[in-house]
Amino acid sequence: MSVATRTSLDVENIRKQFPVLHQKVNGRDLVYFDNAATNQKPDAVINSLVDYYSNYNANIHRGIHTLAEKATKAYEQTRALAKEFINAASEQEIIFVRGVTEAINLVAASYGKAFIREGDEIIISGLEHHSNIVPWQFVCQDRKAVLKVINVKDNGELDLEQFKTLISSKTKLVAVNHASNSLGTINPIKQIIDLAHANHAVVLIDGAQAGAHLPIDVQALNCDFYCLSSHKMFGPTGTGILYGKKNLMELMPPYQGGGEMIKSVSFEKTTYNDLPYKFEAGTPNIADVIAFGKAIEFINSIGKEAIAAHEHELLVYATERIKTLPHVRVIGEAKEKVGVLSFSIDGIHPFDIGQMLDARGIAVRTGHHCTEPLMERLGVEGTVRASFSVYNTKQEVDQFIEGLDRIIKFLK
Amino acid sequence: MSKSITDIQQEIIQEFSLLDGDMEMTVFYIMELGQKLPAMNEANKTEDNVVKGCQSKVWLAAKLENDNVYFEADSNTAITKGLVSLLVRIFNGQSPEAILNADLSFMQKIGMERFIGTQRSNGFAAMIKQMKLYALAFKTKQDVKS
Ligand SMILES: Cc1ncc(COP(=O)(O)O)c(C=O)c1O
């Protein structure tokens, strides 16, 4: 790893870089614990957007003028950073997309069209976000393929033994998340990838919840596709990455047609551009991609290990403290978790908890977290989810616990 | 003669003004009001009586007694129940006509939108609409009789 490992963070200094954190909500200091939905943006990212539009806004790749050149360089710089960030073999393997949702839809549509046949099987897991369920349902409907699901155990871990019984020569593709947005479970993706490859199936990893938290090395993992959303990695909304192995993506048909993705166009025959441009039709989201590069640099400047260690400390502390409260049930107690704490309080609806916490300036998520099948499996309508980031503190956890304590005392 | 819809709204505005705009106190107060809402007859908590369009589950039933409308309601979330209790308090014992013509200005005066949010406000609108629909149905019945 090129990034220096540090054991403790200067959280105060980090917080200073996030303007949004310094405000009152409903009369109290904002406590932002909805990081799994989207995390906040540091000055470097915000300033980069302003800088782009103020100083070198231009369409990229085609222009020969100075601004176009500058914008193209900055845009491609993010691709270089992204390649390093996930240790891809080549920049040609980095496709800019709108986010994880579009990345998965791209693979489902393009790979599905080229390689999925009637009777083939696609395996997903019971922990998946709707984004990693619905596109595969489209493919299965379209190709008359069959969708199979890896079971979730009571503690929120995947049942690998059952996975071994699902996978067979019929399996063409396995799509699972690196970490669960609802429960925080970190999945044994290396094992899943190896098992799938032993059966000649390709593997897509939904890395939405890993991007800002876990080390990612796509070559070591040997995954075929890996998806990231910028907005969950301190970057802007509206951009993200699809990583795909070059030899695979060369065999896949384009997803959308338009400018940028072509070599030459005539009414008789159009030839497509090389990777990565083949999959980047139209004027891309230039400003946000450039700012996404600043977000990657921000993560690198702190180091993933240091971030993960800090968030883990908050998770352990919050979990210990919440368990001292009466009527609270922690939902999802996998051995390996990212900083996501899902819970319910007996007899109190998650909406009420969310709204009462908001009244004290504490932002959490309530509901099914776009994982309805998982909620059904766990027998809950929804949960309250607190999710931590590098700028959160133990003191904020204390405020959160105090808020919950008041709610329980009031309603019980 | 019971209090008019306008009088009750005035009372509510008065009560909420005592909370001084403090969000937490307001939310607790709303939940307290919900806790005081008379229990709904379990038999009336049918699928038919679920108000469509609410994020949380809300049941609403109505009956006409001595030419006045009486509502029964419940919700699976405490805050919604409190909000619903305000409507029940305003409309209970009123004539169908008065309910149909009611202008619920209290909502804006107590800054309702601050604590119902965009998700809940749709549900709240659905709730009011449903109450007015009941009133309309009762009024139509009355008109037919007379
Ligand atoms: C695990 C997981 N997958 C996919 C997504 C979808 O990401 P996006 O909405 O950025 O496309 C999310 C976002 O909530 C997520 O947490």
C-alpha cells in the first residue's frame, strides 16, 4: 500500500474541512449519522466544482483549445486516481457512470445481452440493495434466466454453505455487495469470487458501502466487475465507477449509443470506440468526475486503514452503549462490519425514533433502506440506522444515546 | 352547542405557541396528544379503513350521530397518531357541512410543515381528504332524507 498507515486521526482537523457539519439543526449542533446514504463533502471537493465552472469549463476530448485541454486532463486525472485507488490493471478498465445503480444496470444490460441464455442462472444475495436486485430481474425476464438468492443467517452474515449448493455449471454470474448498507455486514467476497470462478461464473461486486471504508484491490480480489458511487466517498452525486476486466468488457456490446463512444459513424456502419470510451456515450459529468478525484485524494490523504479503524471504534462504542438501553434490539451482528448500526426499539416505530432524533439535530435513516427482501427475512418492517464516518466523534455517539434514552423514557 | 371548528383551531394555535418553537418539545407534545386519543375499536381497524397515501399506517372510521360526525382513528407511529388526533379533535361532533367547508388554517399557523416533512405531508393531506369524503357521504345521505 502506498498510503501511509496512521493509527489515530486528528478528527478536529478533519471536521474543519467539512463546512456542512458546522450548523445547528433544530437548535442543536448537527450530528450527521446518515453516512451510508451519502456522506458529506470536504472543502477540496466543493472548491473543485467552483474552480472548474469558474475557470475551465469546456467539453472534453474533442476540443483543441486550452480550456478543453485542461478539462480533459483533469477528467482523465480522476481516472488515473481511480485506477490506483482500486488497483485496476489499466485505466481502460475504469468507466465513469452515474453511480452504482447505473454501473449494475450497464453490466446487466450489456453482459446480459451478450452472455446470458435461457436457463442460465444468476446468483445474488439476500443482503442486496434494490439496485443489485432489480437489474438482474430485468435480465432474467428478458433472457428467461433464473435468479437464485444466497440466504442470510440470523446474525446478518451470508450462508456460504448454502451458496455452495446454489452454484453450478448453470451459474453465469454472481452479484453481491462488499458490505451491506442495511446491516453493515462485510461479506467474504474473496471466497465468493473464488467459488464462482471455480464454476466459470463471473462476479460483480457492489462496492457502494466499501468505497469510503474498506481497502479495495480488484486484482487481488480477481473480481470481474466492481461498482462505486462517488457520493458515498465524499465526492459529488451523479458520478461513480464501473470497473470491469478489459478482456470481458471488450466482448460486451455498448450500453448506450451517442457521441464519444464511436470511432466512426455512417448510416451503413458504425464502429465503436475503444475502452473505456465505448461505455461513456455523450458528454460525461465532467465537473463531478473532476471533483470526485479530489474526494479520492481526500481519502488517500487520511488512509483507508485509519478511516476504518476510527469508524470501527465508533461502531464498537455505539453498539456497547446502545445495548445498555432497555427495549433495544441491534439488528445485524456479523463478526465483520463496517460502521453501520441498525436497531429497533420494541413498540416504537422507526419513523418516530428518526423524527425525535431529528428534533435534537441528529440525522439517522429509518425504514427498509432499499432492502425490502432483507427486512422481510429479518421479520422487521424497517430499522433505524446510524452510520458513521471519519468526521464523527464519540461525543456525538453520546448525544445520540442520550436522545434515544429520552425517547424510551418518554414512550415507555 | 359544541365549539366551532374555528374556536378549536384557535385553542390549538394557543397551545402550540406555548412551546416556543422548540422542536423537541413540540414533537413530545404531539406524541402526548396522540396518547390521549381515545382507543379505536379494534374491529374498525380493517384494511378498508386504512388511509391510502400515508407512509405510516393510519386507520380512520367515521359515524354519524344526531346529525354530527364522529371519527375514530389510530396509527402505528406515535407522531402521526398525535397529528391525527388534532384533526379528530377539530372535526369530532361537527356537522358534515361544517367539516366540508372547514379551512384548516391552524396547520400553517403552528408551522405544521416543519415537523411533518415532505414524506408525511402527503399522508396528512390524504387523511384530511378522507375525513372530508366521509363528511360528503354523510351530507349526501342527509340531503336525500330531507
Ligand atoms: C449497497 C448499496 N448498493 C447500491 C446502492 C445504490 O447506489 P446509488 O444510489 O449511488 O446508485 C446503495 C446506495 O444506497 C447501496 O448502499
